[in-house]
Amino acid sequence: MTKLQEAPSMAADARIQTLRRSLPPEGTAHELAQVFGLMSDPHRLRLLLTLLTGGEVPVGDLAAATGQSMSSTSHSLRLLRMQHIVDVRRSGRQAYYRLADTHVRLLLDVALTHSRHAPTTTPLEGGS
């Protein structure tokens, strides 16, 4: 192999090293996967979208608005709270939930905008 033929390989190696250095640490990637995994469940996503439009909402109202049982709603909110996706405020016996911060709101806003611009069928659904 001549020097000229080796150059693209060396350039590719340098590019790959640059890409690797730009990746977050493995632990960060794992945390992101957990957050996106939690947000990918349709029932939890409906809770989050309700909080996106409703602001701070009591658990009972979240269950009623999303058509979920109180038990399922409470369990989902507990999982979301553990990952700092939602926050809770308690007043007496009532728990009020809200999105944890503007980052969560931004993720949901961007996802909604993306879904409105995406084609109605995807190759996974049998479209072409």
C-alpha cells in the first residue's frame, strides 16, 4: 500500500478518535437511556404531556385526564420522580406534580414538534 492509499485511513482514524472524544461518558449515556426509556412509555408520556399543558396537577386529576388508574398513575409518577423528570409538592394529603424543569419541557416540546413534521407512516409500520 502506498502512502497515498494510507492517508484516507489515517484521516478516518483521526475522525473516529474525534468522534469518540465527543461522546459523553458511559454512565451519562446510561442515564440518558433511562430517561428516554421512561419517556417512551405511552402511559407515562401521556402524563408528561398533561403536565406540559396543565402545569401543576393533582394526582387524581392526572389519572382522570389520562384514563389511567390511580395505582398506575402513582407508580408512573414515582418512576418519573426518581429520574428527576417530575417534581412533587404535597399539601395535606394531596400531591401535586409538575415537570421538573425547563429541560424536560424543552424535550417534550421538541418531540411534539418533530412528531407533527414526521410522515404519518414509517417503514416499521409497513409504509414505504
